Amino acid sequence: MSSATPITNHKEIRRWVEENNGRPACVKGTGKGDDPGMLRIDFDDKDATLNEIAWEKWFEWFDKNELALLRSDETRFNKLVSRKPH
């Protein structure tokens, strides 16, 4: 059974994403103004429902929303979760 590890370190996130042929993205139509909306990681062929965005903007909103990236070392499983305890 694989386990998932939450990470917040920008360099570690970027390295993992790029090593897995991914790029920072947001879901089309979910943002307003400067806010890109729901953040995602897009892998391989571009997903038509996502817009690629710059790492700087992705990390700006990642931190503003107090998110962590939950990811697996064995697969490309990933999920953005709250850093705040429930």
C-alpha cells in the first residue's frame, strides 16, 4: 500500500511536479481578477479544463490559501489539502 506525504516546501513541490512531467495550473472559470481559482497540477498532455499558470502565481495562491500538496512517492497521486488542522 502506498502512502502520501504532505509537503509545503516550494522547491520540493516544483522538483516533484517537474520530475513527473507536470506543470502548475488552475481550473478554467474558477478565478476572479488576480485570483486564479482552484489550483491543480497538470500532467503530460494538457487538460482542456485547466489553464497553465506561472509557478510564482501558483505558489502565491498556494500560500495565501494555506495549502499543502499531498503526494505519493510511488505514483503521481496528488491532492491539495489545507495546512490547518481540522
